[in-house]
Amino acid sequence: MGRVLSLENLLRELPARRAARERIVFTNGCYDLLHPGHVDLLERSRALGDALIVAINSDAGARCLKGPTRPLVPQDERAELLAGLECVDYVTFFDQPTPREIIAQILPDVLVKGGDWGLDAIVGREEVEAAGGKVYSLELLPGFSTTGIVEKIKQLPS
């Protein structure tokens, strides 16, 4: 099962994994309302390596990115849901507008984003590739998005 760690504690865990020659995979997002599209992307991300780190936007970061009504689920609850997935090894948080700083500190072997991100737009790509890592934009499972779920809920009769 995954573990929720501060960045500092996560950075202490990684040397042992690297010494065991494990490939570290990293992805990030808000993961506000966990849905099948998220699970599919996380499982396919994990299949690209030996350990999957999911960095989630803090509550403040999610508000800046998604608007004042988000996140719907607080960061600690989002983290626990993700940590409960078999494919997730570690969950951590970031407050910055982008994950560039955390990616530069972790320097994963593999960086993954959903297919709504073109390779040239993936934050941290330069750092990961410069360190010899790979960057992937994986196709999304059609029909699933948190924004879509929120819009459906708004349209329900009161």
C-alpha cells in the first residue's frame, strides 16, 4: 500500500530504491474526485517502473489552479485515497504553481502526465531528460474528468 510522506521524508526513502536499481516513476495532479480515469492512468504509469510517486497539489495550490470552489476533497483525504491504491507507492504534496521544483529534487527515471498534456508542455521534462530519464504523455481513458463530474452534479435538479 502507498504511503503519504513529506517531500523531505520521501527524499530519504529514494536512495535505497535507487541502490536496488528500481525505476522511479513520478506523476502529479489535483486528484480531487478520484475516478476510473485516474486509476487507469496511475496503473499504466506504475507499469513503467518499480515505484510510483504521486505528487498532489496542496489545497491552496488546487484553489489557485482550479478556482475558489476547489478542491472538493481536502488534501489529506485525497492523499489517503491515492495511498490506498495498490499501484501507488508514495504520495506527497506540493504548494508551488507547478511541480518543477519537486521534480528537480526527485529526478525520477520516468515522468508521466495524461494525454491532455503534450510532451513539450510537461513541466519538469527538461530536468528529467537531462538526467537521462524518460517522459511520457499517456492517452486518457475517454469520458472521465473531475470537471465533467462537477458539471453533471451542478445540472442535477435541486
